[in-house]
Amino acid sequence: MTRPVRACIDLSALQHNLSLARQAAPDSRVMAVIKANAYGHGAVPVARALKQADAFAVASIDEALLLREAGVQRPLLLLQGVFSADELEAAANYDLQVAVHVPEQIDWLEQSRISTPLHVWLQVDTGMHRLGVPADYAATALDRLEKLVERRGGSIRLMSHLACADIPDNPTNNAQLAVFQALPERGLERSLANSAALLSRPDMCFDWVRPGIMLYGASPFDVDVAQPVKLQAAMNFESQLIAVHPRKQGESIGYGQTWKCPVDMPVGVVAAGYGDGYPRQAPAGMPVLVNGKIVPLVGRVSMDTLYVDLRNQPEAVAGDSVQLWGSCLPVEAVAARAGTISYELFCGVSPRVPREYVNG
């Protein structure tokens, strides 16, 4: 028998969430963000499930080539562009669109002998201060890119990224929008909205929207912001009880003896730990579902196991089902208790955890 921990991915939930993105931005094309192995869900199966998206976005050429070699032919954008001039040939050979966020990347394009059409997204820093050319350099960058496109063919689009879209009333959002709208338009297609802006700011849904976390069923908003649509969880992170032990009052559980039984009680051992991607920093009291009912985590999370208080599940036995997050236990609730975000939990699910794909 194989170890019971698994990540069960519901492809129909992905498709449902994509349809919500289209409904929220009916006049925009949708670029589904599937970087970081589709946020831990599996890039190739997710791309195939989301074949109705207009394009996909990944972080790097390695992620893109994995998709191309699997037969994914949709337009594909490298969000960080190429990391060296040498990568331009591969980008051209595999028909990849590239973001440009520093002048050096334009230098590489100008020096390249590649004759195929260029499909470039000029990324402009409107206030997040991560990647992007300064707004006052955008006109110069566009002049340079337009000369390249005139010579080789292709297209240019404009994009930027929001720093505080998860808090819709944050004034930074309006400030970034104003900078973006003031950029030289030149008839170019534009993209600004991520998942949070797509769902809360229709004025930011330009020609293209770029949903990411919402596709996987997690809220893109700060924990205090109401969810405007009913997303469906795509990942159920599951395992089983592999032992149930009666413990005496005062006995300690797990490494460091940080938690002691307050009374005589049953304690369950779950086949999942930080080696599988469950957060080691999860505190005692973290909710875990056993047979569909919430029980609290106790003790420290180990590499391969964690422990649960079964006082409200006294009939539980080894082999019973456990959900660590998913359709019945929102990943946002788990992330908040662990002091992190859903993105990190999804991306942290270990490669040793089998992904199983279902529809519905």
C-alpha cells in the first residue's frame, strides 16, 4: 500500500473559476497564470484543463518549454522575460512571448540576429517597485521596441502589476491606475488586473486580465475583505490517520514535548508533514478535518507526520480520511492560522505528494 497523502486536483473547479473570471471581465481576454507548476497544481494538466483561456503566463523559459513539449500551443508569455541574450533563440523557436522590464533586455533584442516576429510585453513599474521600466522611460522603450517590430514584425503590449489589489480600497491602487493610464497608449493592448483587481475593479480590466490565485479556488483578497464570487477549491490536500493512541493526562506529544495532554484522550497520527508541504509553523489548534469534522492539531508538525486531538472523534481509527485543506476546509483559513498565505501553501506541496486529477 502506498503512503496515503495526496493532492487531489479537481479540473472542473479550475474551469468553473476560469468562467468566473470571464464573467467578471467580459470585454477582456484572459491570460491564465500557471507559473510555479500552476501554483503547485501541475502545469501541464492545468493548462489542458484551462484550454479555453486565451493565453498562459509562466515565470521562465524552463516552465514554458515544459508546456510546449507537452503539446500546449496557446500563446505563452514569459512574465520575467529572458534572463540572458542566449535564451532569445529558444524563445523564438518555441513561439514564446516575452516581457521586457529592463533596458538591457531591449539591448539583447536589438543585438539579436533572430528574424522571426517579436511579441513583446513592455512591463512598466507603476508603483509596486519590483519589476518594470520606470514610467518616464516607457516612451523611449516603446520607440526602441517599435523599431524592432517594424523590422521583424510582431506586436507590442503594455502591462504593469498591482501592489495592493488584495485590499480594494487601498489608495495605492488608484495611484497605480493613474500612472498606468498616463502611459503613452499608442493603440497598444494593455493589461493591469490580477485576480483581485479583476474581481473588484472593472476599471482596471483593460484588454487583458491575468487571473492567478482565483483559478485555483483561493480568495485573492485580504482576510478582512468579503469574497465577491463563489470560487471552487481545486486542490484537496488529503491523507489518513495511520495510528490512534490512547494517551494519559500529562503525556507529551511530538518533538520538544511542547504540548501535553490535558486529560486522558485519544491522539491520532496523520501521514503528512512538512516534508509534504504542510506548514511546520502550524500552531496547536490548527483545524484539520477527520471524517469531515474539525479536530485540532496538537504538538509540532514532523517531516512525515502530524498529530490531532480526537476527543470529539472518539470512534476514529487508523485508515480514516483526513483533509488538510480543500473543498471542506478553506486553504485561506489554514494559511491564516499558520501565518502565511494560500499561495505559499499551494506552491509548497512537495513533489513527493502524488497529484491525482478528477472532474467534479
